[in-house]
Amino acid sequence: MNVYEKYKSGYLLRIKLTPNASFCGFKDKISDAEGVLYLKAYVQSVPEKGRANDELIKLLAKKLKIAKNCISIISGQTEHYKKIYLDVSVSEDDMIAMIGKITENN
């Protein structure tokens, strides 16, 4: 199982966000109680007024090299476990490469 799946015309990315961290970036993968995989993300912003979510979107846009308006949180706005919609038209091979780039050089 991957941390992403095909969804609508793009991809759904599952992320476990840790706000108020000492660094911004991505590390490892984690599975929830049902065995669903999530990519672990860390941001320095506090989880107030959407600041941590905004920082996560900026970080994803930078790492994936896509526009921020192509990224939206579709569930988990106020939770650690989030589902992020990436409105990108790329092949699955390209998506695998994009996810690989997220976790390198943190």
C-alpha cells in the first residue's frame, strides 16, 4: 500500500501532521490502526487558525514543485491525520518520483 491513491483527476495523499515541531519536512511513513499508510510531516507552526495546515500546503507545493492552489485538504482539517488532494495530471510513475522527492534532503 502507498501513501497516495488515484482520486478524481489527481491524487489523494495521506499525511500525519505534527505541528509545533523543531523543523519542517517529511520523514518516514506510519500506519494507523487499520494499517493505512501515511507520510509523516512536520511543521513549525502552531495548530491555531489553520497556520499549521497553511505551512503544510506551502511545504508540499515547494517540495512537489506544484502551485499551492493545486493542493487542498479534503479531510482532517483539525486532526493530525489528513487527506490532501493534489490536482495534478501525472502518471503513477511520476507520482512515485514526486513522493520520493518529498522525503529526500530534509
